[in-house]
Amino acid sequence: MRYSLLKIIKEGLTGNKGWRPIWRNPEPKKKYDVIIIGGGGHGLSTAYYLSNVYGINNIAVLEKGWIGSGNIGRNTTIIRSNYMLPGNEPFYELSLKLWEGLEQDFNYNAMISQRGIINLFHSDGQRDAYARRGNAMLLEGADAELLDEDSVRDICPFLDFNNARFPIKGGLMQKRGGTVRHDAVAWGYARGADNKGVDIIQNCEVTGFKIVNGVCKGVETNLGPISANKIASCAAGSSSRVMSLAGIKLPIESHVLQAFVSEGLKPILPNVITFGAGHFYVSQSDKGGLVFGGDIDGYNSYAQRGNLPVVEDVCEGGMALMPIIGRAKLLRMWGGVMDMSMDGSPFIDKTHIQGLYFNGGWCYGGFKATPASGLCYAHLLATDEPHEVATELTLDRFIHGKIIDEKGVGAQPNLH
Amino acid sequence: MVINHPLLGPRDSSEFVYLGDASLMNRPNWLDKDAGQKFYTYQYLRDNPHLEHKELWFHEQGDRSWLIVTRNTSTHEILKVELAKKFFDKGG
């Protein structure tokens, strides 16, 4: 069923009786060409691009819970491509380009809003760093604009420009950045994959791998064994748990990141703002809530909830940046589990076990990467060669000294 | 979280700095034949277990001691707190 204005009018006039569930709930078959472990944003987009771009349709997506129940449903919905390093920026710029055409591509309303993102700076040194990053972005074909204080004031007059400790001196703006309705991304990809015959199997937990002579032949699940030619792990947050079933130790720690949303307010915040002196980022949802977040809690955690010291830290950041936020009541807060990698950058790679592939380590930047992650992972699964923008996202890069460390803090995951 | 410090009693976790897996105490010997591989494993790879995890916390806002905390990573429940020093004294 293709969605269109005509379809909406027709259904509206006939009592909306023609809408159907947008994916099936099939029983797993005994064998597939590709099994994708994890029915989140990245797993579903991988299935979508494998079936729609690379012509592989005999695919199962195995999801332990229900699809979209992990970080695709828990993030702060920001998309952007304001990275600096050559291993990262082309990948994220491809992702932003895919976001721009996504709704037409998969015929689903993901409410993509390119409202712009501003990274504020508060000192001369930070201005230089952002100018450098902006130039790196321009070199890769992304857009970037260095705003002075007056330009930021025109856009967001309510910020605390004269803060005694961290006065706002300007910002690096990416106008093509913005926000997306996150759940709709999972549902749109699921629908697009299901249409091509991909089996999305929910409440199916992988409990082991069938590995014979160094070749991965399939998985054990709570619904019985399923075999496949290629098995693709895509369970960021729980990557270490999944891959430990195959005896693989990863350069990853799992950490909890909290996010917050205020009560609904009238439109006040026109774009996405990030604080340059602390870790705080905020946007306003279409329902009016201020959606914001900050640092990870900083200790290993698989709990989808955090602790109060970070809540306090995030609120302090919010108050330092925009004191008006103090008048808004907090409506909800929640946590998600992040694959924090050793250099803050992700992995899309084969493993040393033939037929077993790995996608993970997205730290807290996985949502914006959803389309490119799916496309590049699909490319790897279909051709056994990395996509041209993902050649550096390898699992063994640390042993070769080819780290992609945007922040330059080294192998300390809770600092990325 | 409240960490029950062996010397100072219950302290808020925000007084501490977190380093990570307690295996980081077992630094490889740089003279070993395969020291490169050992240091790679030591520095970059983690067990990252679900449930019980032994980890290093530094009491920066307190007595500046290193603690080995055994904690459940699923519930955040702290099961055991020990001074890291006694393991160093044993040479391991």
C-alpha cells in the first residue's frame, strides 16, 4: 500500500477502514541468505537497503523485544554532519544526504525538519577550533557557517550571552542539520523492508551462534535454530553481549545516556542548540516539549536508566545556556544504553569468523547515522567490500594505530 | 549510587572518578615477546559484562584512594567494595 494525499482523502471519506498493518509478523524460516541481529534503526535500515538497493530479499531481522524498542526510540532525534576527521565526515555527510531524500525514498512521513544546528563557542580558542571544523566540513561537501555573536543573537535572543563564566561569542551553524521523528524512521524502514519480503521477527532472542571450523553457519534463538549464509550483528548498546556468544571481545564499553523532555511550550527554540562549555544540547519537538540531554553517566551500565548526579549536571548546563529553561517543568526522562567505543567512532566490519559481520560502537551518535549505517552495512554484506565512505570504520583499527578520535581523549570510553 | 568506602563509609558516587574494568590494574610487561599484542588487548578490548562487573573508582573528592567496586551493571547494585591497594601489595 503506497501512501499519498489521494489515499488519505479516500480513506477519510470511507471511514478509514482500508488501513492495514504495515509489516507482517511471520514465523521464522529454517534458512535465510542474511540474518540481521537487532531490529532497531540500524538493523532495519540495513534490511531496507539490502532488499531495495542490493536485491537481497531472503533476509530475517531478529529482534529480542519489539522493533524500535532500543535507542531509535530513546534518542534526542538530532541529525547533522558536523564532524571533522576524514574517516568520519564523508560517512556522516552521506547520511545527511540520505536523510534529505528519505521520506520520498521509503514513502513514509518521518517528519524530517532541517531547522539547523548551532554549536556555540565561548572563547577565541573554541572559535578557531570551530572554524577549522567548519572548513573540514566544507571540504567534504557539507555546509557550514561561522556565526558571530550578533547573528546568534538574531536567531536565539533568549540565550545567556553575558554569562560571567562562559559568554557566548558565536556559533558554528549547519543549516541542513535538524531533527527527525525517530520512531517513524524505524517504522518506515520496517515497512520498506517488509514490502520486499524481509521477515521481521519480533520477540526472538539470539542465544548463541553456530560456528563450525571458523565459519558462522547460523544462530540459536528462543524460537529454535535458524541458519544463514551471512549473520550480521547490529545490536549497538548490547554489542558486547551478543558478540561474546561468538567468543569475540570488543573495543567497547556499554554506558547509559539520559535524555529529557519538558512540558509542551509555545514555539521558542527555532533550531538545535549545543552548549560549548558544558555538555548540553536542546531542540523543541513539534509537540512543543524541549528535548535535551547531556553527558553519559560515565560507568559501565546495561540499565536503561541513569542516576541523579548527571540529571543535575544536565540541568546546570541548561540553566547556564538558557535560563528560561528553569521555568519549564520536566515531563519525562529516560536512559538508553550506548556502545561506547575506544575512540568515539563506530565499526562496520567483518569479523575474523567467516560469515559473521559486525556493526556497532555508535557511542551516542547513532541516530543521525541510521541511513548511512544501513547502506554501508548492506554494501559490506552484499559485496564483502566496505562502502567507500566506511573504509576506516574497521574493528582492528586500534592495533594499526588508525584511530578516529574526534575528541582526542584516547582509549577512555566515558570521555568520548 | 552510594559507594560504601571501606575506610570512610557510605559516599556519593559523584565524589569518585570512574576508570573502568579492574583488569586495567594488570598492566602487561613491556619486555614480553608479544608485548605489542598484549598491550593492545589490555588497552583497547573489554569484557564489558552484563550483570557482575569489577571496576576501578578513584576517590578524587575524598581520600584519593583507588577502590575496586563489584557492581551489577543491570541494576547498579553495589555488591562489594575493596581498597585496590591490597591487590597491588600482592603484586597483582
